[in-house]
Amino acid sequence: MYLPNAMSDPSSISSDQIDQLIDPELRAEIGNPVPVTFAATVVYLPLLVAGLLTSIFWTHTIPGSIRSFGQLAIEVAAGTIVALVLVAVTYVLARTLKPFELLEREFHAILGHLSQRGIIWIAILSGAAEELVFRGTIQPWLTGLWGPRWASS
């Protein structure tokens, strides 16, 4: 379905046009409006599984260079610390700079009222899926095709 002016002005899309995009039987089954966490799970869970399987069986990048539980714990702790710092910086920026405040309002308008559990679920699922697909599959594949210089660009 073509949505006129959707690219230049997303607010011009009517709720009737949005309703036409989702099969009525599916909407009745999952609820109205479609829960954001459900939609994210439908998109990212298959991507996560595909990335995991291709990383294991095609590019052989999993388990990777981590050889001990201690090293794995350090990597997970470092990633968690970086994530928490990014969340804190984003929180401060959204309360001190107008562009970040506007961005936060836009996200809130799009995502609605998500619980902390929903936000954490989407963040973990999307982050893991993207890392597995891009770093675990696509980047090693490009490295094999064109060398490390092109794969890291």
C-alpha cells in the first residue's frame, strides 16, 4: 500500500491507513494496537537465531576468541558498564539539550508507554541480533571476500 507524504511527513499518515497495513485477523489475535515488544520480538528473534546459526556453522566466529569463563565475565561486565554509561549520558542530554529532549518526546510518541522490562527486552534482543548478524556473519564474510580493510569500513 502506498502512503502519500509518509516519507516527508509521517504525521500525515491517518490511523485508517495504518489499520490497512496489518491483517485484521492478526490484529485481532495479538491486540490493538500491536504491542511494541511483540513486534520487536517477531523481527529480532528470527534475526538472532539466523545470526547465531550462520556465525556458528558458516563463518565459524562463535565461540570466538574468548577461551575462559573469567574472560567472558570480563567482556560481559565491560559491555554492561558501557551500556549503563550510555544510558546515563542519554538521560542527562535529554534533560539539558533541546534536540535530545525533542528526540526523547518523539520516541515516546512512537513507542508509547513501555515498561522497563519491555525496554530492556527490546534493547537486549535487538543488540544481540545485530551484533551476531553484522560482527558474527557479515563482517567475517566481507573480510574473506575483500580483506580486513574493506570489512571494517
